[in-house]
Amino acid sequence: MSGGIGPIEPGEGTEAHEGPRPAPRTPHTPPAVRRLHEAYEGHRRAVLALGALTCASAVIVAGAALYAARPRPAPYRPPAPSQVFSLAYVGPAGQDPGQGPGQDSGRPPSGTAFAFTVRVRAAAGPAVTLERLEQSSRALAVEVEPPLPATLAPGEARDLAVRIRVTDCVHVARNSGLPFLEVTLSNGFEKEDHSYIPGDRYARDLSTALTRACPEDRDASTPSPS
């Protein structure tokens, strides 16, 4: 019986050695394909950059639209000057504290039918300027001291001397009920004309002064205009 020779197995202390495996072969890319691939990658990056820029622009435009459409506070509008301005009749010029209404310490200055004092005040808001103070009657002329305009700070009060001269006794209304004073006020935001009724005491004092300046018998001797 003949014996065959089998494969030789490594003995103790020996190892089987294998040679290095060959690296996988990279398929060869034709130059035309490679250039097409590079062009596609460049185009893709440009498209992505353009898309990012478009998104950013859309976000900015949307943010600007929201900012423009945001609720805005109403512009500051102070109260009208007449709402914070007050005018009060103090009394005839030169009247002593113990004298009653309609009584003064002497005749008014020459050419003046009635001289009296008013107290003006601005309660709040921006400063109020008194630009004009007049009577409604064309037969009366008004002078104010110190001369107007007078600007009052918020909370400020000031006394003004007012003198009324008669320019036409024929058309003077001696008993005009509740005569009023016309003023023009401004506060830097608006200007308005307003009328103030100083009250019953002013009406009585004015009537007394006008009657004294223009007696009724004077009208009887003055021919009426034709």
C-alpha cells in the first residue's frame, strides 16, 4: 500500500505567512466624465449659495414688513390750552380789601373807564401763552399790563392789570348781562380762541364803571346816526 503525500502543516512555533493582498483597482475615470463631475459640483455649490442668499433675503424682507406693520403708539397730544388755562376776576384796581363790590378807592387813570386785575393760571401740560385779551364790544378798547404775550409755566399763576377805555359811548352796552373776555391761547401744539365769563361781580363793576364814564343823559343829547 503506497502512501500519498498530503499538505504540509505548520509545526509548533511556526506561522503561515501570506503575501500582501493587492490593492483594489480604482476604475479609470475618463477625463470628459471627470470634468463633467467637477462642473456639476461647482454648479451645485453655486445653487446652494444662491438658495441660502434667497432665504436670508426673504427673512430680512419679512422682518422689515413686520417691523413696519408693528403697532405704533399714538403721538403725544397735550390737552388744549383752554382745558388747562383759567382766568379769574380779582377786583377793580386799587380796591381796598374791606371795600364791597362796585366800590373802589378812586377814579381810574385818565382816559380809562375801568381798571381791574385778573389772575391767569396754567394748571398743567406744556407752557401756555396768552397772546390776546380783549372785550367783545367794539365800543371798548383794552390795554393789558405787562403787555402781552404772557407765557405761563405749568402751575404758574400771574396777575395782569387790565384797563378798558371807551371809544364810543353811543354804542356802549352798560348792562350786558354776563360780559365775557376774549382770549387767544397757544401751547406750541395748537392755538385757539376762547371766551371767559369772569362772573357776576365783574359784570356789576363793569356796568358801574361804564355808566359813570358814559352817563345815560349823554346819549339823549347825542343825535343818533342817520
